[in-house]
Amino acid sequence: MPKLLQTYRQLPSCFYEALNNKIDYDVNPYLFNQALAHKLELDQENKPELINDLLENHYPHIAQAYAGHQFGNFSMLGDGRARLIGEYQSPGEKLYDIQLKGSGRTSFSKRGDGKATLSAMLREYIYSEALAALQIPTTRSLAILSTSEKIYRQTEEEGAILIRIASSHIRVGTFEYAAALQDKEVLTELMDYSIKRHYPHIEMNEKRAYAFLKSVIDSQAKLISEWSSIGFIHGVMNTDNMTISGETIDFGPCAFMNRYDLDTCFSSIDVNGRYAFGSQPSMAKWNLFRLAECLLPFLSTNEETAIKIVEQLLNDFDRRYEQYWLTNMSKKIGFQTTSYDVKILIEELLSLMQQHQLDYHNTFYSLTYQLSCELLQPITIWIERWHKLLKAQDLEYTMAQKIMKQVNPVVIPRNHIVEEAIYHATVKNNQLFLKQLLEDIKSPYAANKSAINYIDVPLGHDDNYQTFCGT
Ligand code: AMP
Ligand code: MG
């Protein structure tokens, strides 16, 4: 049994419900992330033993309480279909939550069945592992267990449990929950715990709440800038789906954008495009305002002063986001450092991509590998200007290419490939496509023989493409 800690349970008991029941599903390992198990040194025991140990309710397990603004509306929530087993101390001393998702009802389940579909857990597994390989902060997927349960959504589906690894599951919504209880002591304990766990360098800071808020703002500005530069759309950025750690969490209706368009939104439930690709930075800022509101009493005894502090901090979100984004985008066109001229060039490129509906990844891929293809026709003049600027900055194309190869992926989980892999795995009982996809996404920058499959996007595929929450 890997040694697990129970530090979250040291928080006041309002933060969780202890679960006394055992998991009574008949489970079978469906997917196991050997590379992750190895990295975390969780592969000391054999696989079935490890899984058995994790399912045993030794401590007991807990369901975490939280709240959240869902599409702008506040609700009290909590783990309605998940349980925290405990925290695993990795070889690097870092603590990781091990959580089971889809593990049955808790007192937070409301009308839900507490279960998860195999197809939804496969989506989470695929996207979290893809982001991890792209070096974007994210929760990880250690395994999927099939439960041999039939569960009912639009149709009858197979049930599954995901074993999820996270730096923690503390969300903006966890702070909203604590603030809603109107007990400053409870909120202080949550903040202290979060600082200790995620931002220990500010533990001794005199203005702890200020430093904490600033740190979370920075982590999120960095994260969202990475989503933007890689073309990732989270799809349901409710405050309960935003972590304090800065990791991507809760992959529901997420997708990668093919055609560049700021309005891209695939989620079937997001009818107004609240969480469209181009709105992600402003929605992240909106969420961080909700976090800041919880912390107002710690920022100043004078409410007006506290609000001014928050406004100033959140204006800083824009500056930080822009800086991170510009640095990432500059690299995508071969500049190690950014400048006003590079910024203009990036903006011009994006505007041409939007105008001509160019494929986001294929554009950067073709520029990186200097392909003379039809796709680049509408940007021929831009390419001349780009080469001129490289020259003016004394940058050899080969140097620029080296930088570009490190940041412009060849393999991303294209929507049609994800759907195909999940369809074959769940409907046809054939894991072949899934296994190939999972193998390919491990090396997003390798232009190997599989790569070609990720470049051809079926014409018009995204026109009516919809993704689902999977709850
Ligand atoms: P999510 O859409 O997964 O971010 O979940 C939002 C909220 O709904 C959380 O409080 C979940 O625990 C809860 N929830 C989602 N699916 C279920 C389900 N099948 N049964 C019970 N609660 C659920
Ligand atoms: Mg969620």
C-alpha cells in the first residue's frame, strides 16, 4: 500500500464528508498509465494490488465540499460523484491528491447517480494526458476502471471510475463555499492550508492574503495563456472547475480548436458561448474576481480600500496574461524574445487566420517545416514580412525553426480522432484506436510516421461538432 497522508482532514469538518461505505462495484482495470505510475514511484506493487489498495476504504475516504458559480449562478456543490482517498507523498516530497471519480453517491450528489460514463472518463484521460505531454499544468489520469455497471444518460452507457492525480482539488469554489459559511476562522484555515500546499514561499509574508491572491492570479494567467497558445478550449470554466494550484481540472466538453476562430465553442450546454475560445481570459478574470471577493476581509478592514486593492490586482491579470501569451506566441513564430514588432506580426497572422479560417495547428506546423502548401497561400505576403523581421533581428531561419519545433505540436488530439477512439472503445469494444491515440499524444512534437494522421482534418468536421459535459 502506498503511504497516504490525510492532511485535508485536518481542516474543519465542514470541508468534507467522511464516507463510511465501501466501493461495492465489481471493477476491472480498463486503462492504466504505467508511465505516470512509474514517475510517481507508484509501481512498486503490481497493478491489481495497487488498485485494490486504493479502493479499500482504509481511512476512510472523503467527499470534499465546495461551491461554485456555474454559468454565472452561485450554487453549493461538493463531490457528488468523487471521493478523495488521501494525499500521496511523491519521491520529490510533493503532495498529490489521489481521487476516484465516478465512485458513487455522496451527500452532495443531489439528483445525480454519483456515477461516470466510460466515454466521459476516456475524454478526461485523453485530454489530461495530452496537456501533460504538452507541458501544460493539469491533473493527471492514473487509471480507468470499468465498473460493469450500466448507467443512463442520453442512452445506456457503461460506467467507469477514473483514478485522478492532482496537486490538490482546492478550487475557487472551495473558497466561495468557505466564504458562504460566513466564518472568518474557517476561511483563514483554508487559506493557510492552500498557501502551505501550493505557495509555501509566501508563508511568512506579512500580507498573506494579498500575496496568495497575487500568486493564484499569476498561476491562472500563465495557465490560460498556455491554453490560448495551444488552441485548447476548456468548455466549462465554472468557478468550481478552476483550481487554486493553476492546474487544468475537470475535462468535460473540452476540445482543441481546428479552424482559428475566437468564437469557437463546441459545448452543447454553452448556448451563449460564455466559455468560447476567445473568452477564456476574461472568464478566468471573472472567476478570479469571485475568489478576490472571498478574501476582501483579509485585504483591508476598510471595504473601499480592499476593493481598490482587488481592482489593481486584477488589472494586473491582463498584463500578466498578455506577457505570458506574447512570449508563447513569439516562440511559435521563432522569436525567443518578444518585441513590439513581433507582437504586431503575431496579431496580423491571427487576423489573417481568422479571416481565411485557417487551421490553427497546421498553419504553425507548415511555417515550422517550411511546407509550400495551399494552406499558406493567403498569408504569402505575411510570410515575406516575417522573414524580413527575422533577418532584421539577425535570426537565421534554422535557429527560428529550432525554437518553433519545440512549441508547435504536430500531434494534438484532433476532435475527429478523439471521437473515433472513444466510439471504437465503447461501442465496438475495440481499444486499438484509443491505444494508438494515447501513444501518439505522448510525443506531441515528434514529426514521426503517425503525425500525418493528425494533420488531415476532415473538411467541415467542426461545423456541427458538439461536445458534452458527461455528468
Ligand atoms: P462537473 O460538471 O463534473 O464539474 O460537476 C458539477 C457538479 O455536479 C459537482 O458538484 C459534481 O459532483 C456534480 N455531479 C456531476 N455529475 C454527477 C453525478 N453523476 N452524480 C452526482 N453528482 C454529479
Ligand atoms: Mg467540476
